[in-house]
Amino acid sequence: MSTDLTYLIILLTGVMILLENRLKRVVILLGVQGFLLLLPLFQEEGGDGFHSIFLAGMVIVFKGLLTPIILFWTARRINSPESTFPKVGYLPTLGLLFAGAAASFIFMGAISAFFGKAHQFGLLYVLLLIYVGVIGFIVRRNWVGVIACFSIFENGTFLLTLLLKSGVPIGSELGSFLDAVLIIGAGAALRINTEKEMDKGESFR
């Protein structure tokens, strides 16, 4: 499988998460996307050495397992509604997606000139993946969908770092993984506390 095709598949899973309206499917797709990150990791890093093995382990633990499990457990804990429709509707959401895709293709030449043509389509797909995560912050109503789109954004920045081979130290990479999980966990805890306070308020009435 070519590297650019791998990035395209990961992008499509992000679009599916953005448009999916069932909570369980959102969580499953997010876990699938987390495991798919292993493909470009081994394609770019070659799968050799401690650095590649360390990153693969972090991807499996944090992206493939912990994030979906935390989201699913919290959603079930607070009896979150299964439906996660976007608050602006599907047509405006699709419009934002097409606008971003069109703008990316228009600036393809600038992307190639700045980053080179080695992975110009892969870079395009990664930038679009980050854009999908940003759209999710805007259009999602359900908190699970918002956090899932934050994870998409995080996955996109991880792939961008991998693609550009910026040589980020291992400690910084571990910190970014931990930071993402802590934010997700904090959001989940805040949601649980909010639901408990609402239940207490209703019980006093």
C-alpha cells in the first residue's frame, strides 16, 4: 500500500467520524483511525530502532485503546444520548468540507513548492485531516463528537510531524500523547461532574 493512499484512508475515517451520528460508531471509528496511524509510522520510519517501536507502542496504547475506551466508558456512565447530529446540519458541514478540499487543491502548487513533491498528496490529506478536526469543534453538538474531533486534530498533527520528519525528541512525543489523554480525561470528568450537579439540582426540587 502506498504512503499517500494510507493518508487518504486515514482522512476518510476522519470524515466518517465527523459525519457519523451514532455514538458507538464514532468511538469505534476513532479506535480504527488510531490503529491506522501505525501504517504511515512504519512506512516513514521503516519500523527499525527504538524510536519506531516506542512510537508504535504509544500509538497503540493512547490512540488505539485509551482514547476510545475513556470516551465510551464516560458516555455510558452519564447515559449520553446515542445520537450525535451536527448542530448546523449535514449540508453546511459538507459545504465546509468541500470548501476546504477546494482550497487545498487550489494551493497544491504552493504546498509542492514549499515542502517538495515527495509526498505532496500525503501532505494535502494530512492538512485536510487537521481541517476536519477543526470543523468538528464548530459543528458538533454532542460532547463526545467534539472530543472525537479533537482526537482527529491530534492525529493530524502527529502525522504532520511524522511526514515532515521534524525530529521531535521522544520526551516531547510522549508528552503530547499524555497531554491528549489528559485533556480527554479532564473533559470526561467535567462532563460527569456536570451531570451529577444537574441530578442533584433536580432532586432538590
